[in-house]
Amino acid sequence: MTTEVESVWLGKRVLVTGGAGFIGSHVVDRLLGESAAVTVLDDFSTGFREFLPPRAGLNVVEGSLLHPASVSAAMRGIDFVFHLAANADVKNNLKEPLKCIEQNLIATQNVLEAMRAWGVRDIAFSSTGSVYGEATIVPTPEHASFPVQTSIYAASKVAAEGLLTSYAVGFGFRAWIFRFVSILGPRYTHGHVFDFWRKLRHDPTQLEVLGNGKQKKSYLHVQDCVSAMFTAVAQARSPINIFNLGHHDWLEVDESIAIITRTMGVSPRLAYAGGERGWAGDAPRVLLDTTRLRALGWAPRRTIEQGVVETLGFLGDSPFVSRRLG
């Protein structure tokens, strides 16, 4: 079958930063399936080697994005970059602010400079819907005004977006910036579903819930996320391309808990911490307007509940995750 996506990736040499991670490893799978040659650059601090079985066309490089020489070496001969490596621990970013800035901003600068040195011009970047903060427009479109930032994670992503757009203008780069909601599905290893699953494995009789359980947010299955990115790269070819990625539906924390406990077959007592936010900087309502992406013919194929259930299935079937993360 010949598709537009194949015409984009056939024979291309692609660097995937964070390719041993949740979203990155799925991007690697898709690229290899579309006959690209893929180099993964990952320090394996949060990524898993199990996500990257040896295959033809795959070159895995262990190295840090904070070491410019390592980034430059991996960039040689590359045609396109998926920059997906990041400190994605949104909840705990206030505990290590410098780590968030280094991994989300300084790492991005190193990637862009290596691209400039080797004449690479195309980059796709994983940003976040958190850049909209507590949005006054819901669903929130890409042109919504950015608020005062209350999350270091989101602030670092806003700054990284600024670097990408300025390099696009100043050096002739072409950038695809994707503002994600939370992503679910196989290989998921952090976030609320993982946190609840881990707590309930240790004690199925009770569950501590941050906030009041009424926070309401959109989620997206990882396969729908990858399809959205590939659709945008294939069809949107402007110097700067910014897209929201999310589901048209959303879910309260209490609704998510009901799905998780039903799937796991437990009936815990719920203990709420209280308040409308789960942690400092948490936005209690997140729903993104994806009209721009849908105009290219993309739409999510899986429900949020399917994403939650598949995530739990992966966690239950992957003992290497629980051995490493507890």
C-alpha cells in the first residue's frame, strides 16, 4: 500500500530523542514500519531497553542530551528529528526545578544547535497542553492566550517552543510543535493511572486521591497520538506548524478511578486530599480544541476508557516496569 506518510519517511534517516520512552518508542515502531532508518538517542534514565528490541534499520545510542558532543554525534547524517525526550514528571517538577529546565529547555537548545551544525532543518517537538494553564476558553484552541505560568514544567515547554519558532524564523528550520494532553496506552510508565495502579497493588482496600476527584481532563491513546503527529508532518508543511493533540471527550478523576477499580476488581475506600487541584500548578480542567488537526483528516479511533484499560493491561503484563518503578 502506498500512502502519503510512506512518501514522507521512505529512506529517511530520523533521530528520535527519548526513543526508549513511552511515546518515543511508538514513534520508532511507526518509522521503522514506514521504511525509515532510525537512530535513538536516550540516556535510559526513564526509558526502557525492553521497548527497543533489535531490528533492521534501528541504531540505539546511549547518551545525554545535556552533552553537546553526544547530540552532535547522533545528529550526523540525519534528515528529520523527533525531539521527544523530556522531564515529563509534571506533578513533581517543583521538587527539582533545575532538572526540569535542563531536560526540557537546555536539551532542546543542544538539539537545535546540533541540527544547525549538520544542516538538519526539520524537527517535531512534544510540547504540552499545560502551556494554556487554567484556560478561560474550553475547549482551548491553539491561538488562545498563554496565562501567567504556574508550572515549571509548562514554563520550560513554553520557552522551548520559543526556541523552536525563533530557529525556524532565523535559520530556516521547519518545526512541528505538538501540544499534548496526557497520553495513555501500552508502555505508559508515569501519570495518574500508573500512580493509582501502584497504590492499589500495594493496598487494594484504600486509595489516596490528590484533590477532590472532580478535576476533569482529556486523554489520548498513544497510537492516536502517533497517528496525529504523522498526519501533521505529512500534510502541514509551513515553517511553523502548531497543533493541539487530544480527544474530544474528557474524564473526571472519579470516573477514571471507577474504570481502574472495576478493571482491577477492587473496591477501595477513597481518601481525598481536598481542593480543586491535585498539586501546585495543576489545571483542574483540560480539554483542547483539535479542529486544526481534524481538518487534515485525523480523528481519534479509541475512547479514553479503552486507553485506561489498555494501560492497566500493559502494567499487569510487564513485570519489568514494576520491578524498576515499584
